[in-house]
Amino acid sequence: MTIPSGAIMAASTANQLLLYPGGYPVYVDVPQRQVGGVGTALRFALPLRAVNFPLSHARESKLVVALAGELTLRAGARTYAVLRAGQAALVTPGTAHRIAQHGERPAVVGVALWPGAVEEAFRTLDRMVSQRGFEHAAVAALFARYGVQWDAAITQHGHVRAPKVTAFRAALRALPPALRERLAACWREWLPPA
């Protein structure tokens, strides 16, 4: 599957976040306010050999979707899932994980989180980065207020439960109904026909 032309830049600037100076933009495709706070959905591109923050969410379930390209879910050096375009994996609360680009092409990652309060942590981080850059201790403290653990040790010592990889359309059933409906419509152009 090719990346739809202009799709990465399709979000409004109010829903475009920069979580790390010089990093890749993150787009809030389904803001929590649009679905009564039950969840949120984010999208970002991962260039070749790129990885995102190592995290563990205490409260949220997280659906990771390969919208384009291939991804791996990792904990430390261990890869515990490979997702190809159109596939998804459910990361349960408390599971250490890191999303990485895999294969020969850049990837586009979709992430749905529920409940959606953690979206505010990402919006706050965007403001922090634009005002004073990236400060590791401040970011870790911010995430901790939202029940998200972030540090290098999480990928070595955190809990890992290998998720089942399934088709995104089938994985949608796990989401709260309001988030499921918005997300199915929002990411339709990325997915192969049913």
C-alpha cells in the first residue's frame, strides 16, 4: 500500500503536535472531545530505522495499527509483534512497548488510546517542547501524572504480554463505540477494502 498523497499533512495545525525537537509530527486524528472523552487517536510517520518513546500506560488500552509500511512492537531488544499494513495489535494496560519502523519503507503508525485523558499529556508536552525544548525529567514527571511510565528501563524490566496481531477492521471491535465509528471513518483511506 502506498501512502495517500497529502495524508500525512492533512491535520489542522491545532491537531499537529511536536513531541521532540526535530522529531516527527504527531497528528491527533480523533480528539477526545469529539468522542465524549472515551478515547483518542493519533497518527505519525516513522522514517527508516526510527522508533518512538518506550512507554507503559497504567490506565489506557492501546491499539497500534500499521497504516502503511511495517512496524515492530518491542520491549528492550526483544521484538514481540510484527505488523504489516492494515494489521493491528492491542497493547493492554501495564505492557511495556516501543513501536519501531520495520522493513524497507517508512511506516505510518496509527494509535488509538482509551480512555482518552492521556491526549492532554501529549498536548502539554507539545507546549513544553515549543517553550523550552525537551527536558527528560520534566517529560517523565508529566507522563507519570497521566499514569504513563517512560524511561529506558521500562523496555528491559517492564511487563511484556505479546499481543495478538489481527486485521485492523477486526481489531476495531475492542474500541468504545464512539471511538470505533470515528476511527473507522478517519482511517478508511489507509486501509484495504473489506
